[in-house]
Amino acid sequence: MTVATPVPLVFGDYALEDRYRLDKGRVYMTGIQALVRLPMMQRRRDLAAGLNTGGFISGYRGSPLGMYDHALWTAKKYLKENNIHFQPGINEDLAATAVWGTQQVNLFPGAKVDGVFSIWYGKGPGVDRSMDVLKHGNAAGSSPHGGVIVLAGDDHGAQSSTLPHQSEQVFSAAMIPVINPANVQEYLDFGLLGFALSRYSGCWIGFKAISETVESGASVWVDPERIRIVMPTDFQLPPGGLGIRNPDPPMEAEKRLHGPKMAAVKAFVRANGFDRTVIDPPQSGTRARIGIMTTGKAYLDTRQALEDLGISEERAKALGIRLYKVGMTWPLEPEGARRFAEGLQEVIVIEEKRSNLEEQLVHLLYNMPADRRPLVIGKADETGHIILPSEGELTPTGVAMVIAGRLMKHMGESPELKQRLARLEAKEKLLAAPPAKVARTPYFCSGCPHNTSTRVPDGSRAMAGIGCHGMAIWMPERRTALISHMGGEGVPWVGQAPFSGDNHIFQNLGDGTYYHSGLMAIRQASAAGVNITYKILFNDAVAMTGGQPHDGPLSVPEITKQVAAEGAKKVVVVTDEPDKYPKGTEFAHGVTIRHRDELDAVQRELRDIPGLTVLVYDQTCAAEKRRRRKRGTFPD
């Protein structure tokens, strides 16, 4: 990666909107804001190159990208000025399909732009559910003046997810190259390189975003021309390039993807320095013996670990340590990786979660002569002992313990390292101390409608779903257990019902999930003929990710009509304000409106009706009420 000379800092008046408004200079912003700024920078680069392009962003919110849509709405003025269209998806895979469409624009006459550069975003489970369209889109390719970046919000520690997540393996299964930035500046730099790589190779480009990076802030350089993109000289594009085309027989697309597209990716990575040696002993001094290969947040953990061990860059060189920072984690560029490993006795691969770089490096080095092939360790050492676990999250202290252990194995005992290790191990033990005897279980906000809506009558049980209401599983009195993936709510009962002594269950379903994909689950339950009551919890906002509106029109009357059309035998609306619906409001035929004080009685009635029944619980989210009252928009 070639970086231009930084623009001098200019001090004076500064406004928060400068993060989007300033064309050059240094600006403070978060990772989320950098991802908003990125397409604007791409548009300005295109204009400077004489291209009339457009931008398109679509996806579905979810931590750690939960507030990306909110930030995009806030910046809509600047997006419009740069011909960038933001259209949230109803769900992740439909959003990815819309992104695929942007790359098809220039296949037809009448295109208004030279190309459309696009960003798709979603959290890890959204990547999983969208793999069909992502695989199709990547195989089809990007347009020569378009390009696609696929933002994957990975929650390594399951801080706000039903499972810990890592997207590298599913991306590689679809042959989507993966970039792993380490900081906010790299969101901009690697983002611009990602668009250029997508255009050059015809691939969609995966882009890893984790909370430690995307939610952090930094002062960054924002000049669109800061990055000088270099076209490879050691690879010749085939006639017609590698981009999207029509027609494109499937076997031809596969041949292009497996062959020249992957070769183009590696050539571009080489030419633009995605991967680089950060520390290397001089040839005239101590020979490099131990190599460390790392990427993304793990690179920052490694630098912190070295600092904690008292190992500066100069001392690292004196100890024979070579440090290699990888920007493109799949496919690993082979020539740079082999140069890094040249002459080393041992390579430590430091990466989060399951092995990715380690497996690729072992594959690259396997056929080297035995006397030149370094030992490669990562998740486990040469004896099979786990040293960098794949579960949980890496910590600088854990990394430091591995580095120190390997240094002393090769160079003998070091009193200083042992002293520092003892201090770090004491710190780890303190952090791992037993939790306090009194723990506060997460609970609903004051005034939250779920505090009432998730109750079930005696003799019944319920299943949870994705959303704030899922906290009911931690409240034994709610008799609510188990959770499914988003959009699968209630369908486990289809498998349980034929073999269960229970005749009926309740299923909680948030309105955001209902609009996302939950209606299909209701359709499945209806088709199976099981006895189930869906409680659709209409809160008038997607409260869990920041109070965003639904991604399209949704109202209680519309829900009643939709579920009735799916075969609901009985539909009841329960609300804290039965009189709030205007006279003449068109509900589905036979719908009754009941006060929330009658919730228990209504549920007892519905559970005795065979087949599918639906209770729509209508009460605005308490947190959203407070937000709207502060803005003066809530009708008290």
C-alpha cells in the first residue's frame, strides 16, 4: 500500500460534521463513521479520475454494526451530494440481492452512471443466512467501475449474539477475499483498496468489523488521494477483464473464479502492500529466528504484548523477532508469506478464533525442504498443547505468555521475562477471580411492555426469540425457554409437537423479526397444523439496536390481515390503549381489541383453539417513548 505525503494539520474552527465535510486533513471519527465516510471518498476519487459513478449501501442492522444505518441516515445530506443511495434491507439476504443488482446496471443500455460501488453490511448470522446470494454475486462478479465490499460484523465474544461468530471460513468457502483492518485508519485505507481490488479482480471483498475496532475512535487522515493504488505488473488480465458479464454459463464463471480471479487478487495484494513486515532484524545483525504472523485486532494485541514484556522494536530485532502484519487474510498472498518465513526457525501465528492464517501458511510451507521449513505453531504448540484457544477472545496478556514462553524455550531462561510474566499471570488470575456472590440478572427497562407481554398463564410454556423480550428466558416465573435463529421462531415446535405431551405452546416474536423473516415461520407453523399461539410484540421500533424504525410500512391492522391470510384461526389485539385506534380502522375480519389487563384471560382462550392463533401485543417501547418525549414527538 503506497501512502501519499500527509496533508499538514490546519487548526481553527472545527465542527463534528467535518468528519464528512472536510475534503482533506485529519479528522476524529469512529469506525462506524469511517464506514460512512468511505463511499464518499470513493466517489471523490472516481470524479478525479473522470468517472461518473454512484454509490449504494444496503444491509441489516446488528451489533457491532447496529448503529451503521443510524449514522448513514444522519449523513444523508452528504450521501446525496455524492450520489450515494442508502436503502436498508428488510433482511440481510434481500439486501445482498439488491447489491448484486447494482453490479448489473451497466449490462443494459440506459445506465445513468459508469458504475455503482456498493457496500453490504450485516452481523455474523446475517452473513450466514446470506451466503447463497453472496456466493452467486461473487461468482457473477463486480462491474469494472463498480465494486462490492461486504461488511461482516463479527461478535467474537457473543456480547450481543446468540453465538460467538467468525466469518472468515464462510467467506473463503464462497471464495470471497477477506480484509481484516486493525484500526479506524485502515477502515478508510483498506476500504479504498477493497473497492479497487473488487474492480480489478471481479470479486466481492469481505471486510471484517469487530466491536473493538468499529466502536473505537481515532484521529485519521481523510484525503481521498492518500492511497496510491498500483496496478500489478506481474499479472495480465484476460481479454474482457474479470468483471460481471451476460450471458455467463455457470461452469465458465467457476473457471474464472477459481483461476484468474484468485490470481488477480494475489497480484493486487502484492502490488499494493496489504501484507507487510513491520519488524525485521537487519541482515548485518542478529539473524531473524522467530517470526510472528498476525492480523487485525490480534496485531494490536501482539504489539501490546511485546510492550508488556518490555520488548521494543529495537530489542525485538536484537532478539531475532520478525513481525508480519497480514491485511488480506484469505487468500493468504504466497510470495510475501514465503519471504516472511525465509530463514526462520519458528513461526507463531497469532489470530482470533479458529485457525485461518495458520492453516494457509502450513499449506504454503509444507513442501519446502525440511532443513529450511520453520516450525509453525498457533492454536497449539508442537506437542498439541493448546496455547491460543479458539474459543473466547484473545487478550494481550495471553499473547504475551505465549511469546515469552517461546522466547525462553529458544534462548534460555530470562529473569526479566519471568518477572514480567509473573506480573502478567497475577493480573490474569485477578481477572479470572470468581464472580461476585450477588449477580444482577439482566431485566427489562422500567415501563417495558415485555414485562407484561411475556407472561404466560399457569399450565403453559413459551419459547423465546431474537430481541429484548428474549431476556424472559432468565426469569423462571415466565416459563420461557430456548431460542432459535432470527426468523425461525416457533418452528422448533413443529419438530417437538408429534413427540411431546404438551398440546400447545406460546411463541414470542418481536415486530422487527416479524418484518425481517418471522412471517415465514408463522406460515410454516400454519402449514404444519400445530397448536401454537404467536405473541407478536409490536413496540413500534427496533428497540434492541437503537430504536430504528422498521424497514418498511408495518402497522397492527396490517399484521392482523397478514396472519389471518396465513391461516390464523383467531387473532386478538391486546394493548394498553384500546381506544387509540381511529374509528373505521380496518383490522382482519373477526379481530377483537382487548385491554392488556385481560392478557391472561385472552391467552387462556387462545390456547384452547386448535391450530394457529395470534395475539398482537401493541405497546410502544418504553425506551423509545422516552426518546420521543425528549424530542417532543410522542403524543402524550
